Amino acid sequence: MIFDTLPNDPVMLLSFINTKLRDEYGSLDELCASLGADADNVKARLGAIGYVYDPKLNKFI
């Protein structure tokens, strides 16, 4: 999977990313490396709707 196939809708992206973080990956960097995504871009897209990544909780809150 590459970044272009991630959901375009920010709320759907939030759900997708948090589910993957909960079920499959120990960190955002690990998830992004696996999916070929840019972590800064994901943070910016989710930041635009008021969410930030919490590495201790390993999810966007």
C-alpha cells in the first residue's frame, strides 16, 4: 500500500490510522514506513481536524 491509497477524508483517515496503530504497529513511524506514507503529511492532515499524535498512547487524540 502506498500513501495515495490512504483515505482522503480526514475522519476516515483518523479511523484507519488509529485502527492500524492499535492492531498492527508500535509507532506512527513504523506504520508509515510499512505503508510508504509520510508521517509529517499524516500529522498535518489529522492536525487540520484537531488531532495530534501521542506516542505514549500510540494514537491520534
